[in-house]
Amino acid sequence: MRIGELSRRTGVPVPTIKYYVREGLLPPGELTSPNQASYGEAHERRLRLVRALLEVGGLPVAAIREVLAAIDDTERPVHKVLGAAAWAATRYGGEDAGAPEGGDGDGAADDAELKLARERVARLVEARGWRIDPGNRAAQALASALATLERVGHGGFVDLLDDYAEAAERVARADLDYTARRVAREDLVEAVVVGTVMGDAVFAALRRMAQVDASARLFPPE
Amino acid sequence: MRIGELSRRTGVPVPTIKYYVREGLLPPGELTSPNQASYGEAHERRLRLVRALLEVGGLPVAAIREVLAAIDDTERPVHKVLGAAAWAATRYGGEDAGAPEGGDGDGAADDAELKLARERVARLVEARGWRIDPGNRAAQALASALATLERVGHGGFVDLLDDYAEAAERVARADLDYTARRVAREDLVEAVVVGTVMGDAVFAALRRMAQVDASARLFPPE
């Protein structure tokens, strides 16, 4: 099909499709004449995936490129691709905050909080029997979040960890069951990537909905 | 204390503190002489909160300003402040994607998917007995995520909704219990804001950790 047809089918404007091709998010169409390219089903599917990662997942273009490379690299084992997806979908704090920074201002007190938080995370992993690498990026992100909570005077939040972990296990089991339905390798990997990224958006929305309900019960509006 | 001491205590560089004051995220210090301002405990606490929302919550400056205004507006009922926090912490898709857009390209087919997704969300809310407004932004975000999943060929993800909702209820109950420990209004509101924003980061990290564990069991590395 021509680019206009691809645009019509996916609802993605032609200039945006061209931008994705330039950025390497979408392979170029097959040239049928010097000024005409033809796109197939694979383009349509990839285009929808890019939109999903961008619009709902909120991933930056560079992270999407990384995830797509992992999907397309058939040499890479599935659990490594899951790792790449989790890495890409992990939000890096402050990078886009736009505030000028005057060097590394973290003092010795902050390091002490981070050390304690890492020990807390290690205890949690052990108690849960989770088979994860001690240097796991998500575990580091968790320790960093706990240290920050401590610094802002909300160290007590750590008491919720068991409830959170229990809920996370339930969600992760559902995620993996969904993944395991797939047979073809590309479908499997795509399901992992989409599920990881989109699952965050779905869970965050559900959590807010459930909070509104819980809050209405706890603080009834006048 | 002087700005240098505030910087030392919080690990936030002086130029960054000045930037926050200019952006209205931190009230200016009290002038003790034409070139000297004095900062108190309230500044220190607010500064740590801003860093937390920025670095771990990943909120843009405008959203932080909105959340702080809600905290400081003592006329606003608690459940409205929770609403403001949930709004601010909801990730808006695609705004920072940097892709040129050629107008609204969504066709009739997409509207049909969104309509079905909204009906699915309404059924979920009814089944759960959640007391939320039909126009609730989180419910809209959920419908939008489900419609996108359908468009990228992952409509089957909807089967996980019950597991996700169950887990979300558990987390929301823990969140509200944590909030309810607070007595003073400002503490209560701050706990809601911090918990809402930081809870996303904590849960996303735990979900990835639990996924790695579930994946290692399902796809054992060679």
C-alpha cells in the first residue's frame, strides 16, 4: 500500500510516518519507483506498536529504538529482551526536569539513606524468594525511591512494601500468563514489551480509580 | 539559615534552589538584608518534597506547581486535593514525543474501539462497586490504554483486567491506610501527594522485579 493508505488505516499523519522512518522507528517502504514507496502489513503493525509505546507508554524515541532493536534481534534470548524492555520502560528521574544543576550535591547523609534502602530491598527479595540479580536496575530504582521517601520525611511508606509486593506478584503472574499464550517468537517478545509498558499505564489508572473509591469511603464529600 | 546551609542540608545545589524560587516551587526566603535571605524548616521540607516529585515522580514543573497549590489551599477539601494529585501524576501520552503532527488523524474505526473500551471500563467499575465519577480522568486514561491495546493487536490484554483491578484495590487500601495515620491537614495532604506519585515508581519497580522472577521460572536461562 502507499503511505497515504498506511496513514488512513492507522490514523497516523503522513509527516509523522516520515518522521518515524527518518528516526529509524519504522523501516522504509519498498521503492516501487523513484518517488513511490510501498508499505506492507509488517509496517502497519510496527507503526501501531510505535504509537502505543510513544502515546500510552510515554517512552522517549531513543528508548523505543532500543526496544525495537531487541525485538528484531532474533539471536537475543527472550529473557534478555524482557530485560531490555524493562530497562527502557523504567523512568529515569529528573533527566527532563529542565533545572540547572551545580554538580553532584548529594552528601554523606544521603549515601547512608541509600545504603539502608538497598539493605531493605535485599531483605524483601530474600523474603519473597525472588530470583533476581542483586544489580537489577528495578531493584536499584526501588532502593532509590525508598531513600527519597526517607529524605522527604515519608520513611514510614516502607511499611506498605509487603502489600505492594504481594500486588506486584499478582500482576506479574498475569503478565507472564498472557505472554506464555504466544507461540511465535516475535509475538512473544512483542507481548512482553507491550505488556510491560502498557501494563504500567493500565495499573496506574486502576490504582487511581481504586484510590478515589477508597478516599470517598474514608473522607465522604460533604 | 542561609541558602548555602539549605543547600548543604538537602544536597540541592544553590543555583537549583534559586531556579525553584523563580519558578514558584519554593517560597522566597525572608530578606534579612538587601542581599541576604533567610530560610526555615518549612523551606527545607518543601524543597525535599519538590525534589521527590521531580526526581522520583518525574512530574513536570507545571504539574508540581499545581500540586503545591492544592496542598497550600486550605479551603480545598481533602478529596479534591487527592483528585488534583492524581490528575498531575497521570501521564499524558505523547506531549513530549517531539514528533510533528499533521492534525487529528483518528478515523471512525478508532472511535469505535474507544467506545467499546469505555463500555468495558464502565462494566469493570460496576462489577467492583467503585464509587467514581463516570468522567473520572483515570477511567478515561484506562479506556484510552485499552483502546490502544486493541489497535496494536493486543485486545486480549483485557483478560488481565480483573487481576490488575484486584491488585490495584490492595495497593489503594494500603495507600489510604498510610494517609489516614496523619492528623494535621498539611501532613495528610502531603502524604496523599507523595504516596500517589512515589507509589507509581515503587510499584513499577516491584512489578519488574516480580516479572524477572516469573520470567526466570518460565524461560530458564541456558
